[in-house]
Amino acid sequence: MSLANNKARLRWACRRGMLELDVLFMPFVEEAWDDLSDKHKAVFERLLEGDDPELFAWFMGHEECKDEELNEMVQLILNRVKV
């Protein structure tokens, strides 16, 4: 089942082992999810499959994601959620 059709499951998937990721993902889902295109929703779900250390490095600017779609989503989240 796609997380896109079940916001409660999506919220659960956004709960990570790192607080730094939680404070990015949770507000993004609450504030932006409903406005995303189906394509962007699918990319976000794919992003959530990543490992926390890798995601942390991308969001903190320590590394750049080589996948163009995922990198675009990282930038979208960073621009949308101000922490």
C-alpha cells in the first residue's frame, strides 16, 4: 500500500532515529503533502527509504545526493521547512 493514500502511515514513516530529520519531515508532511503532485509524493516516499546517516548528510549539506529527483526533493523540503 502506498503511503500517499494513508497519511497516518506516512507520518509514522517520517519518524526517524534522528531528531534533525524529524523536524524536517513532520512539518513538511503536515504543511506541504496535500499540495504535492503524485510524482513528488512518490519521490518523497522513495526518499523515506533512505538510511538516516545518508539523509542527514544530504539535509545538512555535508554531501550532495547524486539522484536528481531525490536531490530536488531535499531542496524542496529545505526551502519549505524553515528550522
